Amino acid sequence: MRNIWSKVIAFLAKIVGIKTIPKEVANSDTLVANWWDIYSSHASWLPFSYVTSDGCHRKHTRRTLNPAKMICSEIAGLVLAEPPGVKAGALVDGVIRDEALFQNLRRYLEYQVALGGQAIKARPVGATVTVNEDGTETRTPSTGIALDFVTALNIIPLSSDNKSVKEASFIDRRVDGTKSFVRVETYKKEGAGYRVTSRAFDETTQLEVPLGILWPEVNPDVFIEIDEPPFVYMANPEANNIDPESPMGISAFHNAEDALKGIDIAFDEFVWEVESGARRIAIPGSCMRTYLDLDTGKNKQGFNPGDRVFMRLEGDDAEKFKPTDLTTDIRTQQFIDAINFKLKLAATICGFDAGYFSFDGASMKTATEIISENSHTYKTREAYRDVLNDGLVRLFRVINKLGKIYSIPGAVTDEPQIIWDDGIIEDRNSRAVYHETLYAQGLEDRVSAIKAIHGLDDKAAAEMAAKIKSDKAVVTDPFGMGA
């Protein structure tokens, strides 16, 4: 998958006449591949080599807390903690249900945060177009709309404006046995609509092959009479400070890579110190024995790594033989403090409040305090939510337009509406304590407190309040002797 865009440029030259890959696209290719490596725990700083005291070169792969994964997961979770309400017609409701939109979107939103952007394609299912002898077309109505989610690894933007990507190619890579094939699906504006072409290629030879090899259901050339792209591209809200001309977004953790590297280095040193924290004894060199180093095949003087008990050798000078205990305490708190400092730095750069992430010596945790509307974290969530809101509005509008074009029931012409829960982000336990305190101080009634804590409507909250009151009465007066 790495740098696949560079390979695909040869295919694009055949399809859409591109002769050289644009500079901003080439740059994005390398950056996206690097972001994926970091997100998937294959960052470039993890493997390294060093020289031991006996002059041997050793290789080591650092342990990682994978803070990049946690940062991306946390942002996606904050943005889509609960699916929003949607008012966009019966067709959209059906697509949301049948395509498990919000379940898939939660996962792909995390990929978007990591890689800078994502795309969602809407396509009619079952629709066919037959060209008759007289040049007219006979259309078979579609049975529905399907959605395809595409990560930034497989998106090549071809044109864009200040609002969004208008034309693009999407890569679908599949393996059949020992051979790898690539399908390039290109969306180009043509007249009053969009021309969608698909071509398949052998990735090794770069020669075109029939679509039917792995994509028999795909129509190689389709014209859709629609006035906007039948796909939406959503970029992260941060300004692209790498290439302002690029239509692609940047990873949420790009500007924090040095901090992420520092976290992994500190964590690896911590684990290494714990693992090597066994007791260490210094003895005179005359006490060393010769053994065979299996790695080099050479004889060396020292202690065999498998030795558990030091043996006194013949000829030792008892006066000079004075073993010294060099064992030191493991610097647990110092490492925890160092990792937490770097976590604070990374959190701030990535849009969280300082201290949002913490390390307790065993694992990373997130903050549980209420996050107010003035917090850095809240503003970051709102920025990502605005991007997602705009993308979903465009997607639902496209679904309805395709529904009208292909005569799919349930399509409407009204502008889609998305209703988000505007409550502040907070931990459930903190929310419960907050409303319990208000109730105890007489600043909130029982039903309102229950409604807020459990997320119930008025009727359900009132029923729960009555049941709680009834249960308390039974416990207080178990024999029914009260007045």
C-alpha cells in the first residue's frame, strides 16, 4: 500500500491524460504513508541499533504506547459519542440503516483523524443502462443506494475548489493468488453530470486487464446526470501547514510527531529498566571465565548469560576478590513523570486540554472531569463535528439526487437536516455526581436529575423517580406500619 499513488500515475495517464503527478499529490502520498505507519505502530523511530559494551551491534524495536492510535480514537469517540438525528427522507433513513452508516463512520472517522481525510461514495445498486440500436437508452431502475468508505490511502484528488474535492480517482487493490490487481475508479466532470470510469491493471506489469477478473459487477463507464460529485471528501479541520495548495487534510498528530517519539522512547527505556532491574554484582576481571558467544562464534571472557550463580574459580586472590553490589532502584516515578510531561505536550498540540491523557505506570488513561464549552478539547470536537456535519449533509443530498435519477422510492428534494446533541462532553460518573449535588442542594428536582443522569425522556424519568421513591418507602418501613 505504501506509495501506491506513484504506481497508479501510469494508469491515470492512460485514463484521464495525466502526464506527471502533481507536486502536492506526491507530497501527500508520502505523508499519508508515514501517518499510517505511526498510527499502526510501525513508526520509523521504533527500530534502532546500538553497540553493547563488548562491541557487538544489536538491533532493538522500541515498545510503544501507540499514543497516535489513542489520540485518533479519542477524537472520533468525542465527535460520534452518539449518532445525530437525521431528517432527510425515507430513502436516506433506509441507507443509514442498511449500510450501517454510523457504525462504519465511527471507524472511518478514526482513520480520517489519523490520515487527514476520508471519502464516502454513493452508488446505485442494480441499475443498468442499455443502449438501443436507435441510440436511445433503456434504464433498469436501481434497487437502492450503497455506500463505499475510502481512506486517504486510496484517494487521489484530481481537482478541487475552496469547498471540496470535485474530481478524484479511488484505488481498489485486491490480490488473487500471487498476483496483485488495482482498479482505478475515476470521477470526472463532464457537461451536466459526472463520468465514472473504471479500469483494472496488473500492479506488477501495469498492463490493463479485464474488469471481470475481480470486479465482474462493475460497469466500466457510467454517466450520471448529477450537478455535484457523487462522493464527498472530508478533510480534518486543521489548516494544512505542510502544503497550503493541497486539497488534502493533515493528520491530527502530524505536528506532534516529535512528542510522540519522545513518549515511545521514554516508555521503552522504562520497560527496559524494569526488565534489566535484576541484581548486579561487580567482580574483578580475574574471576571471568571464557565462553563461546553463539552469535559471533568467538570465545569471550565474561559470564555466560545463562549463569544464575557466580562460581569462585581456582587461583583467586582472596584479598582482591571483593564483589560489589551495584544494584540501583528502578526510577519508576521519574519515568512516569517524563511520559506524562510528553503526553501533556502531545495532547495540547493535538487539540486536547493539557493533562487529558495520563500514564499511571501500567497504561494510558483519559481525563474524567467535565469538559466545559471553553475547553480546548470541546473546541476541537466542535471543529471536527462541523466538518462531519457538512460532509453528511452533502452525502444525504447526493443520495436523494441519485434516488430521483434512478427512480428509487423515498427520495426527497428537501435540504437534509442533522440534529446533534449539544450537551457538553463529560464523563458519566462526573455527570451523576454533578446532578446528585444539585439535587441535594435543592437546585434541581428529582425527575430532572434522573433524566440528565440516565438520558431518559420526561415520562421515563418520572416513572423511575416514582419507582425509586416506592422502593425507598418499602425499605424504610418494611412491615407496612407507617402512617
